[in-house]
Amino acid sequence: MSTMSIDIRRAKLQDAAAVAEVHDHAWRNAYRGILPGVDLERMVERRGPQWWQRAIRRKIHLLVLEVDRQIVGYATLGPSRMRSLPHKGEIYEIYLRPEYQGIGLGRRLFQAARSLLDDMRFKGLAVRALKANDTAVGFYRRLGGNALLETGERIGDSVLPVVVFGWDLR
């Protein structure tokens, strides 16, 4: 009998290729049909292993989710980029490989990111999601996020609607 291990930890430089692979699979799954194909390909291609190595070297807050020592998800987080909100922390990205979605791992990664933001003394948490991404919008609603406002994000030649979710100011 074997026991599966699930761990969440800060990313290391040698994780860059695995994070790039998760990003590739997750973005293609999440945004195919939402983003224009050329824009999606451009965004995926620019986030290769070298991009992630630079990010890790710059000490961005990057958590990785491992299942049996294989990286299957990641989250990036830090101070909120939406300065008009009272929510001072933000999860910028949270993605899992598609085959690991829907089994509670995203919730665990979200809670770890939220806990790290609390440790960093950021009051409140905000997350942005493309409104057309029903999976992400549903995920944040199930986690208790309150829709705070709607805005837009320019991607290529399009401006796409974005929902900003917030969690309490503990």
C-alpha cells in the first residue's frame, strides 16, 4: 500500500520548468474559447521556464503544490494592485493542472496563500477573475468570496470583463 503525499511550499529555482508546464496546461484549459487564440498562445509562450526563473530570483511570493513530489499547481501573491480597495493582500494567480482540479487541491492552495498573506500582515484579500471563466468565478464564490466590483482587463486588442472578489479584513 502506498500513501500519496500532498505538500505546499515556496518555489525554488529548480521548480521553474515544472511551474511553466503547469502554467501552460492550466492556461490553455482555462482560457481556450475565452481569449483570442493568438493572444492565448502569446501569453503562454512568454511564461516559459526562464520567465519563472527570473520571477523566483526576484523573490516573488510563489507557492507550489506538489502531489507525490510532482508540481501540479502554483499560486502567486503579494500586496494588492487595487489600491482603491481596503483589501491589502492579493492572490494574483492560482492554477492547477486540469487533471488535478475539482478534488479540493485548489482550496488547499488558496488557504495556504491566504495564510501567507495573513503572516505578511495584509488585511483582507482580493482576487481577480475573468468574468467569462465560469470555473474560476464558481471556485471563488464557493470559497466565500464576495463580488466587490467589475472592471476590465486589456488582453491583446480586447478589453475583457473582470470580477474582483474579496474576503474579510481580518
